[in-house]
Amino acid sequence: MKIVILAGGGGTRLWPVSRKRNPKQMQPFIGSKTLLQKTYERQRRGFATKDIFISTNYKSYPAIQKQLPRFRRENCILETAKRDTAAAIGLAAAYIAKGNPQEIMMTVGSDHYVRNEREYIRLLRLAERTVKNNPAYSLLVGVRPGYPETGYGYVKINKLFQQAGSDEIFYGLRFIEKPDLKTAQAYARSWDYLWNTNMFCWRVDYLLSMFKRHLPNHYRILMKLQPALGTKQERKAVEREFKKLKPISIDYGIMERTLKLLVIPASFGWADVGHWRAVKDILATKAGANVVRGKHLTVDSTNNLVYSYTGKLIATVDVNDMIIIDTEDCLLVCSRDRAQDVKKIVEQLKKKSMTKYL
């Protein structure tokens, strides 16, 4: 199986640390290593280097060379324009299918956190075996909700498809967009709603057939590109054709339209490091504890994330449930419960042409 690490996101909810030139996956939010480095090391525990690919853009490639100096250039699938996940995954599928149309491919995010890596690898291998035996299905590794998260999408599972030892594999019924808190609370109490991790698995010829059916223009352009992939003409061909693709996510473009979906429920301590609250929740050693990077003095302040990237002392008095991020040119102060809305600041910066802060 080929693992495709999706590393082309912008990470706007982790502003002001995640920036256009240095997005979140290239940053060390959890420990001393970057999210991309941690993701790559996680895959290496279960898969050969030659079977691990990184999907990103040409602008990010120098950073990948620096962070993963031994990573093979031929295993980088590079875009010339941002066209969302359907385009990125389609390009990876076309690249891999050129070598073997019956190869199995799995997508993982470069911004994922996993606590139990042994269980994670075990279930990825289960996904591989399941798709190998059922090649006309899409498969998702979904995660049982640990709490009512409103920032994730969900998948509803249906009846049992197969018992695989102690593991159960279900039919997927439908995808649900990010819910409100009341709905998320109901999902967290129910057995048949899982977090949509976007860890999808397909045989690549089947995935491309779904592009042909549901996103025919994507399919036409991908097939036009395929002969050039892996050759000296690749960049010129991608620059010419890739920008013609309409931006759409794999969820909207294909997954929500498929009737043949399998889901493996998983529990391995997963989180999408997509906003500052997630960073805080992952790093907190106990409920209500402050998570601090840098110099911080506090009086009666609890449950805060305080990051000083400047060496400046940050002092808080009676400040609770807040996110405070201090960088050289920006200071973010945000309620912990509104961490999802940091991206709205980035939208305002774009509207006001304050590009130096992007």
C-alpha cells in the first residue's frame, strides 16, 4: 500500500504562527519536531520509505528538503496551484496508477496527532487488507468521538459489513458537516457517529473511476497529465493543466456521492491539529492546567494556552479559558471556545490587503 501524506494546507486557524510561507505542517506545535516530521516518522514505523508519498506544492518543497533531507524527490507529488483535496488526491492517484493501476492508496493528514501509534499502524494495515479484498469500495478509518467536537465532520455508520477478528467493519451511511454543539453532544453519546478523519483508502483504479463518474473534468485533466508524471516534462505539464481544475474537496466531490463506503471505527488517541484549542488539549497534563511556551507569570489564571515566540514575558491575572499567542509582529488573544474563528482574522487581513501579516 502507498501512503499519501497530504501537506498542502494553509492552516489559517493556527495564525499567527502558521503563515502562507511557513504553514502549520512545517511548524513544531507539539514538541520539538514539526507536524510533518512527526507524521512521516509515524508512517515509517509501519511502511517502507519507498511506499510513502508527500502531496504538496512546489513552493513548500524546499522546506520538505530541509525537514526531511533523505526523503526521495520522486515520492513528492507537487502541485503548481491550490485546488483543494480532490485535485491533490486525484493527482496522487494518477501518479501511483501509472506504476500500478491496482495499487492501494491511503491518504493521511500531515497535521494529525496520534497517541497510540502501534494501534494506528495496525488499523491502517487492516484497511489495506479490506480494500484488497473489496476493491470496488471506498474505506474510511473513522475515530470514535472522545468529546463533542464541533470543528470536525462526522460519518454515520450503518449495519455490520464484516467481522475481522476482534475488529468490526461497517457500511458507511452518510457524511455530516461540522455540527453545532447540541448535535455534536448527541453524536458523542451515540455508537453510530464517528469523526471523519479523512484517512481514506482505495484501489487507485477504482478511485479514478469515481473521478470519471462524479468529477469528469478532473478525470479528463488528470488523464491528460498522467503520461508526463514522473518525467522531466512533469512540472511544465502540471503548470499548464492543474490550474484548470475547479477547487473542490474530496468529500464534496466524491465521498458524499458514493454509495459503496466501508468504515473502520478506531480509538488510537487521534486529533486534527487544526486550531489552537487542539494544541492546548493535546498538551494539557491535567484538566484546567495552563499550557505555556516561553515566559509566563500568572495570578489566578487557569486553562489557558500561552505561547511567547519572542522571549517577551506574558503575565496574566484572573484570565481563564483563553489563547494568547505572541509573535514578532502579531499578538492573538482569543477565547478558547472560539479557536475555530481565528481563520476569520486571516480573512479580514486578506480583505484589507494586510499581506505582510499573512
